[in-house]
Amino acid sequence: MLLRHAKRYIEARLDASTLNIVAICNIVAVSRRTLYRLFETEGGVVHYIQSRRLERIRSILANPRDMRRISDIAADFGFLRGDHFARAFKQQYRQSARELRQSVKSDGRPNTGLAVQAPHAGFDDWIRQLPS
């Protein structure tokens, strides 16, 4: 139940600059050590937050109507260094953000990469990626 509460809090604040370990601990009312233990199976709390931010950015980039600059979208989610964002995105999705954006431009539909998922992707992530 604590993990679910923490995940809901994180999900609601992915684009907030105030999202940090201390804030999560205070909201969930657990120690830092307990929070880290809760997220062990997710690869750690920081990894979980980054992964969810990247997923949100990916869904924005897959929207052909949203043509904001990739760097602006990344910055909105806390990626202030373009090289850090580019490396993290490519590591998680095995394609660059620019490649995803170009695939959306070319046929109006994103290359969902259903066959290529991050190793930590779970059932919920897989379900979210299925075409509507």
C-alpha cells in the first residue's frame, strides 16, 4: 500500500521541480531507507522516477499535434542537460527522441517499439503501449 501511494504521488508530479526523495518520504510518511526498500524491485526510486518521466515524454513525442522542441519537453520533466536526456531516452527505448518524432511525422503514427521494451518494463507499461 505504501508503494502504491508513493507511485501515485510520483505520477501526479512527474513534471514538478519539487518532486524529490524528501518530499516523497514526507507524503508517504516513511524514512528514506524504507522508501529505497519499497522501490528495490523497480530498480530504485530515482530510476523509477526517471523511467516514468521518460515514458511521459515519449507519449508527448508520439503525439503528432505536439510539436514543441524536444529539449523544451525534456526540460519540463527535469532533464536540464540535453546529453543526459538523450542518453537516458535511447537507453530506455533503443531509439532517440528525434527518431521517434521523425517516425511520427512520416506516417502520423508513432513507432511504438512494442517488441523492444526496457528490461524493467512491466505488464502495466506493456498495456499502456498497446495501440488503441
